[in-house]
Amino acid sequence: MISQEQFNKEIELIVANAIREDVGDGDHSSLACIPEKTIGKAKLLVKDEGIIAGVEFAKIVFAYIDKDLKVETLIEDGSKVKYGDIVFYVEGSSQSILKAERLVLNAMQRMSAIATKTKQFVDLLEGTGTKILDTRKTTPGIRALEKWAVKIGGGENHRFALYDMIMLKDNHIDFAGGITKAITKTKDYLKNTDRDLKIIVEARNLDEIKEIIENKGVYRILIDNFNYEDTRKAVALIGDTCLTESSGGINEKTIRKYAECGVDYISSGALTHSVYNMDLSLKAV
């Protein structure tokens, strides 16, 4: 995974680019009708229910827009919220609050939706020992926010991008000429480039599971699109050779059964690509 320093840089880039996109050469609506020195106060109002996420990100946005804006937090990231709850108050320049409003809402609405869905999956896995992972199936440009939201919801992050972990999927294997060739070439590449990256290999059937096991040094095997019976067989074959991960269309109805097959992780793109934004508003007080 990427370092905290790298993650923080990603967040900085997201904020800077979003403000560039939304504000441009100025918020002319506010500049036109609100005097520069006007002081105002607004509240973040919940009009839905679920897990709130993005409070700390909102603070970053407000500070980026105007370091003099003051935020009073009433509800922290990861907390359950319901209709009518007030998450925080922000006070300071009215122009600054309005300049930050849309970015704060867009981010928090999506982050809260992702955290809420993640928490649902986490609850379904309770007692199994299996952990839920996200994927790279994220919205271009705001991956750091979406993966942050997964963590807030109680899930864990898979690799952040193509550069922080090796993941040999079906296409890599086919283009490389097979599993053993793909793994061997990968080990040589890591040695020759002096990189220390973990290797995950996808398996499409039990025979591929056996071949992956024969190649030492694999961190995790991705048991992709297996049924329950074959997943249990795969877990038994792998034993403590390496970690296991199930994936492939796993949803709320099937996740518990896959966990009961004994896998260490279940990854789900639905955490980030199939959510409905939480309804939030920033209202003047």
C-alpha cells in the first residue's frame, strides 16, 4: 500500500484540482451580492441515514479555501447518522463558505454512501474472520477519497494503484504465456528493478490454484468467480501456503457464504462503483 505521505499528497491534489474545476477565476455569484467582509455560519445537515464520512476531508477543504474558517464538529467520521442530525458547523467568511460548499457536499455525500455500504458488508462478515476489501473500480481522480471512505466504514484497502502491488490477472497470465511464466517473469522483474512488491495471482479453476502453489513467493491467491464448493476446495488446497481472496460478483446475499468457505479476504468493486449518495445539505444558520 502507499505511504501516508503519498496518500496526503493525493488528497492535496484532489482538493486543488476540484477547486480549480469549480471556482476558476472566482465565485462570481457570491462576489456579486455578498460583501467581502460578511461573516456567516452554516451547518452540515443530514437528510438520510447511514454512516457519515468525509468530516476530516471537509476540514481540509475549508482550510484550503480559507485558513480562518472555524469548524465545530458534532459527529465524527464513522458514526451512524439519521435524518435531522447536524454533523458540524462552519463559521467565517460567507464568501469562503460558499466557495467550499459544493466540493464538501459532493465529497461527503459519496464518501458517506461508500462508508455505509462498506459497514453493511462488514456487519455481514461479523464472526467469520474474513475481511472486506475494495478494488481499483473507483471514480477517476478521487480514488483516495473513496478508499478513505472504505476505511471509515470498517473495510480494508486493496492495492491503491498499479504501482504499489503486483496483481497477475487472467489477461496478464494469458499474455505472458501461462501462470508459471507470468510468476517467474514477475520475480525476475522485481529482482532486476530492486522492487519489493507483494504478488497476487488470480486463479480461474482448481488446476490453476495447484500451479500457483507450486510457484513459491506468492502473497495471495485470488479465487475468482468460483462457486462455494470449489472455493472450499481451493482454500483447503492452499492451506497456509499464502493468503486467500474471493472475488467476482459477490453481493450482500452471497458474501456470508463465501466467508464461511474460509477465505481471508473478499474483494468487492460494488463498495465504490454501486452506491447512492447520502443526502446532505449545507445550510446557513
